[in-house]
Amino acid sequence: MGIVDSQTESSRPADERAVERYRYLLRTAPPEDLERAHAAAFARLTAQQRQLILRALAREVSETEREKLTNAPASLARAATRTELSAPGTLERTLTPAGGNMFANLFSSLAGAFIGSALAGSMFEGLVAPPAAEPEPAHVDETDGDDFDFDA
């Protein structure tokens, strides 16, 4: 990819960045953090959006889980987190319409609400890359140089 066709973080659409960050956290964040952030995200969605997600999740969860599933943010969060952890990619597959615009769907709405939560922000704070290892100091020969042959 060259300079002309590469996009900087700030030039990409906000929902595209949110989806990318959401995918990253789905892969890396601890389950309990994911569930709390999902609950906050579902609380930010409309009742209609939560109902649509409820229907989609109901098709993906076990019968036991389905019996407990409601459109309450905590219930949806538990189901969404468990489903995604047991079968990564399920939320995106389930909430993105086939052949539809990636950013005109429930998955991008959920991603935006998730990334917009304070909990998601705190998750990113904990994922700062470790500092680069300091290079090993060069070996310094502390002899007086008598055994070095300048004529060799």
C-alpha cells in the first residue's frame, strides 16, 4: 500500500474506526470487561434496536440461554458476550445484513455505542503497548589493549 492509497486514522469515517476498535476489543478484552461495556452500549441503543438485536441473538444462543434472554441491557450483554466468546465473529455475522452496507446495520450501531462508552475507553488505556526493550550495551573490553594485534 502506497502513500496515496493509505488512510490515516483521522481520515477514516468514525463508524469505520469504531467497528475496527470494537473488533479488537472483542478479541483482546477480558470477558467481564466486555460484558460491562456491552451493557453500557445496549443501554445507549434505542428500544427498537435492542429488540432487533434480541431477535438476532435468540437465533444464536442455546435454548437455556434463550429462555433467560430479554431486551434489558444486562441480559443482552451477557448473551452477546458469551456468544461472541464461544464463536468469534457471531455478532458481526448476525447483526450485519447479507449484502448490506456494513455501516447501515446493527453491528456498527452496537460498535459505536460500545466504543463510545467510558468502559471501552478505560479498556484501551490498559492496552498501551509496552515500551520498546532497551538495547543491550555493547561489550566493552576493559583490558589495557596489550593483546590486540594492530598489524594483523
